[in-house]
Amino acid sequence: MRTQVGIVGAGPAGLTLGRLLELAGIESVIVEARSREYCEARIRAGVLEQGAVDLLREAGVGERLEREGLVHHGISLQFDGERHRIPLSDLAGGRSIVIYGQTEVVKDLIAARLQSGLPLLFEAQEVSVHDLDSARPRIRFRHEGVEQELECDVVAGCDGFHGSCRASIPVGVLREFSREYPYGWLGILASVAPSIDELVYAHHERGFALLSLRSPTLSRYYLQCRPDENLDEWPDERIWEELHIRTGVEGWTLEEGPILEKGVTGMRSYVCEPMRYGRLFLAGDAAHIVPPTGAKGLNLAIHDVRTLAEALVRFYERGDESLLDAYSDACLRRIWRCEHFSWWMTTMLHLPPNADPFDLQLQRSQLRYVTTSQAQATALAENYVGLETV
Ligand code: FAD
Ligand code: DHB
């Protein structure tokens, strides 16, 4: 088999790249380890920046997003039992965010690719990449019991944080930066109308909590927990009880409903530089991870592949590799901005395991400052909705 761009991974990064290349008339094959059902059901992000929404719309996969996505113009920060609204759009030049599940983005992209009849191979086994420092890199895998070798001009490593592409780069090439946090998020999806109109990020002495949503009938709520928290210790009643305590404010009630899904996610920050080795280009979580507090991971993944697609178009149209050479640096500026923002939001809102009263007072002071100073609130807002230039 031969193609122009071999894409490893059918998450938001790989699927969006495939779509952008399709529109530019560049061939690709997407090779994915999991099943279609698994990819479409994996509940993760829910907040899209304006730039990501615009890109999906321009790529012709924004129809349902436009119909069902919920446009939000603000979020609230809660501390000391009070909510303080940050009017994102007023502070950030009219830009907004859209609430639309990553599951839905992935479903729309998969449907579009299959509709176009383009290769998207699910349940590929033993996926490995080879000859990355040559002009003919290869992807090997087994599909439906048959060993396959896909010869490409370029390989896009869009296989997430635990994928095999980054791990195939020889030792010593990458510079890695990382930070582990002593926090996890216990997330639930509940079949109940959200009790809030906009997202609420709540600081509490028992730990952080986040109130989010997916639709007018689906609520998505999170509780700070240990990264290795045992879900068996969290029957539904305990989750609701803890959500009531951490998010409670006078005159407001959190409505409960059947919990459809629950899971625990650990948190880390990670960046590798450069995001390239020879003809392998890493994009999305394969190259960087942020803690979820700033809602940046999915948005960064989409930004990476927009940059990579532009570079590949230049390469195929003019034989000019300059944008490919500039790809990593061009992405890393935004990535580091988001790394800082996500770290800042995380440290401002989460309770450190051995927090002393000094830590809590610093957090409260920071929160008070962000919610009373226009300059601080603007800094939060423009990062949250996504900076146009970095
Ligand atoms: P992934 O989505 O991880 O996709 C990688 C794909 O590659 C997967 O389908 C995987 O099965 C496949 N794969 C792996 N290994 C191989 C292999 N060897 N061969 C072939 N295929 C392989 N981000 C936001 O922007 N906003 C949010 O609100 C937000 N909230 C989040 C909440 C939670 C609880 C979590 C966990 C994450 C959240 N994120 C958020 C982050 C966001 O989900 C990720 O950044 C995003 O999924 C990255 O997309 P990706 O395509 O790079 O990687
Ligand atoms: C959601 C996830 C986030 O990480 C975040 O910051 C806001 C919302 C969500 O899943 O809805």
C-alpha cells in the first residue's frame, strides 16, 4: 500500500488532519488501534474555542455542531460559597466558546470520512513506524488478520499520549518537559438537565469541583480526587453528596439524575521538542498534554493539525519544505501558552494534598483578584476563549 500522508490515530487530531488534507486534494490513510464504537464513545473534552469551531465549520463538518453546540459567553469562578461571573465575550473581543462533546466531533469527522469513501482502518494491531529519517517512511500493522505495510511521504503521529509514534523517535532527539500533579478528576455524565447555564469552576476546602454540561438533558460534573482514586469507593450517592458540598451556594440547587458514566483521569503537563523527527510529525496529545482545567487539549490538537495541513499543502503544491521545517516552532509557541494557562488554572483551583492555611489564602487572594480586576479577568478570558495570535 502507498499513500501521501500516513496518519496514525483516529482521535480529533488524526481525523481533522485527514479532513483538511482531503479538502486540499492530498491522499491519506488513517490507521487506528481501536474500534469505531470505542473511538465514538470515549468521553473527554467538551469545550471548543471559537478558532476550533471555525475550522470545523470551514472543513464542512460543522453542520451538527452549529445546530446542537451550545454557545457560551461566560464562565463562573466560585470560592467562599459565592460565584463570580467572568464575562468572556465582553472581555475577549466578542469571542465565545461552544459546548459540544469530543465524542460528537469524532462522530462527525468519522461520518464525513466514510462518506467520502476514504481509508480509515479501525482495529489495526501492532502498529509501528519505520524509516522515519528517510524520504519513504513506513507504517506496519496487521489489519483483519493481514500484515500490511503502508509506504508514505510523511507520517503524522496523532496517536495520543500513549501511542507508539513518539516512542519510536531515537533516544536523545527529543527534549522533554513534564510535571505530574497529585490530582485526578472523577468525572460523571448524568442524565439530568444541567443545573447551571454556564460552566462553574469551584474552589473548595474539600477540593475542586467543575459543573459542565453536554446538552439540555445531559450534565457533566467533575470532582477533584487522587490520581489513583478507586471508583469502587464512589457510589453514586457519595458523588452527589460531595458535589452538593463543593458547589453549593445559597438559593441554588444541584439537581441529581441517573449517572450514565463515571471515570477517573490523572493530570499531567508534558511537552516534547521538537515535534518532528525526519518525516514523522507529531500532533496533539502525542506531543503534549495539559491538565484539563483550562479546557485546552482538544483545541491544541486541532490547532496543531491546522498548522501541519498548511505545511503539507505548501510541500505538495510547490515542493517547498519551509513550512514543514517551521511546523514545530510554530506550534510550540501556542502550546507553551496553553501549558502555562492550564497550570495556572489548575494551581489556582485545586487543593494540594498537604495544603496549609497559607496555600489556601494565596489561592483565595488570586481568585478574588481575578474576579475583581478587569486586567486579570481579561487575561483569563482571552486565554480561555483562545488567543488569536501568541
Ligand atoms: P487522542 O484523542 O488520544 O487520540 C489518539 C488516537 O490514537 C486514539 O483514537 C487512540 O486509540 C489511537 N492510538 C493510540 N495508539 C495507537 C497506535 N499505536 N496505533 C494506532 N492508533 C493508536 N481538551 C479540551 O480542549 N477541552 C476540554 O474540555 C477537555 N476536557 C478533557 C476532559 C477529560 C476528562 C480528558 C481526559 C481530556 C480532556 N481534554 C480536553 C483533552 C482532550 O480530550 C485531548 O487533548 C484530545 O483527545 C487530544 O486529541 P488527539 O487526537 O491528539 O489524541
Ligand atoms: C469540560 C472539561 C474541562 O476540562 C473543562 O475545563 C471544562 C469542561 C467538560 O468536559 O465539559
